[in-house]
Amino acid sequence: SKIQNDIFAEKTINELVVYASTTPEKTISLNNGEGIKVVMKLKINISFLRQLLEENLIIFSKQELVGELGYPQIIILPTATPEISSLERLATDKQLQHAAGVIESYLTSKQYDVIIPSQLGEINELVNSIQNVKQINIDPSYQLALSIGSDIYLDYSVGESKGAYDTDQIAVTLRAYETTTGRLLASETGYSKSRVGEQFLSIEEALLTALNNVTMRILNYWSQDLSKGIQYKIITSVNPEGLSPDKLQDVQDDFLDGIYDIARITKENAITDTTFDISIWCDHEQYPNARAVYKAITASFATKQNVLSIKQVNRNRKLLILNIQ
């Protein structure tokens, strides 16, 4: 509202609106004929609008986002099937390998931090160990992304259909998820032209269409996260041996009090007597990494508990797995 007069000034509008329909799309009578609403079709110079909003501190600029948080770290995985895991498909399917290369090239050109899971043995071992600690079954792509510590994970699938004159058309579906919650951020499908052969060219053509829209939504997500703080997922288990139900409740209260003290925003994903699954958003200046969050949690808990203590099971950029014993 503070800049609306400048935005709607004639000089600004002439630069902002690059096309206007010559006749109204429709007109609507208001207040029994005392007023009229005219609906026009316009095309807007989005780059110019973004520049205006950035210069007037309405939205974060790309440079500010990079300076504050860096670019999001993204892992790229093909969609798994009930029979074959994402990593197995990536290792054996040449179309999926080519698609991963196209996505990697596009994102790195935009300066995103990209992970291609090539060291399969090491990653599988890490995933299995975390699964054993958590003792729950979850989506393997989500699990892999979470264990590595990516901010976002992309999964993709490549489909092929027959067209006229024995031509082939490629469709690529690309989905972006928030790693710490598994929340879907964007989903787009891109299509190639119908042609004979040249599958790799068609895959690239279909992907580039989808990638433009998906990356725009990723940047929107990143901007929103900056305003809330850095997000972490904390999974904590309690060793119940020798603890009464009342004592377990005290442990839970003491632990959660410490979480609420350091977090701007807290989301309790799942809470039981002996397991706490929580997502938090912290001030990126006060808690710039998972180590700082871990130290703050343990320090707060130590002021309330003399016998029990928090031990670290696993820690990466976005995930802390802890044990109270």
C-alpha cells in the first residue's frame, strides 16, 4: 500500500503494461447503474514489476536470498516403482540418466547446489542406518533426501507415447518436495514435439518446459522460508527404562520447553510418550546450522534434568536425530 500510488502512476503503468486488449472482456454494472466495472486483458512485464518490488523492499531480491541463506540444496531422483528403487532405476535406465543430466545442468546454471546420488553404496548404508533408528517405513525418496540433508528433492518420470505417422512424443513429469516435511511444492509436466527417434532431444525439450515453472516456485518457497527462518526436523527418542509415566511426561515437557525457547515456529508432526517428531524454524543469524540448534537444545535440557541427557545419533544440514537416556 505504501508504494501503490507510484506503481499506478501513468509513467510506471506505461512501462509495466506491455499489452492491453482493444475492447473490454466484459463490463459489469455496479450499484444499480451508478458505477461500472470494466474487465480488460493485460500482459505485464514481470521482470520490471519484480525490480520495482525489490527496490522498494516489498520482496527479497535474488541477491539477498543468496546472501542470507545461499541457494537451496536439491537432490534429483527418478520416481520409484513398487518393484525398483529410485537408485536402481537411475543406475540402469539411460533415459533417466540423461534426464538427470539435463536437470543438473539447468539447475547448476542457475547456481543451485545440486546432488546427484552417484555413490550408491555409501548412501544406501546411511539410509538403512537411519531407518533402523527411526524404526518406521517412509517413502524411500523422502528418506534419502532427508538423510543427506537436502532442502528440496525433485523426482521425475519419463513417459513415451505414439503419435501420427509413427512419431514419438515424450512427456516428463517433475515434482518438487520440501525435504523436512515431504510437502509438495510444485508439479509440472512438459511435453516434447512429436518426432521420429531422437529420444534424448525430446527428453530435454520436455524437461525445460517443466523446469521453468518448477524453479520459479522453488524460489518462492525459499523466499517464504527466509521470513520464517531456517527449517530443521528433529526426531528424538527417549529410553524409557527406569522411568515412570509421570517422569516420562516431565521429560517430554522439559524437552519441548527447550524447543519452544529457540524456535520462531514449531510444528509437532508426531508426539508419543517416547518419540518426538518436530519441525522448527529458527533465526538464521542466531542458529545458522544444525550444530548450533543441537547445542541450544542440550543446554536448555541440562538446566532442567540432572540425570538424563541428550545424545546425538545423527546430524546433518536439516535433520537431527537425538536420543534421551
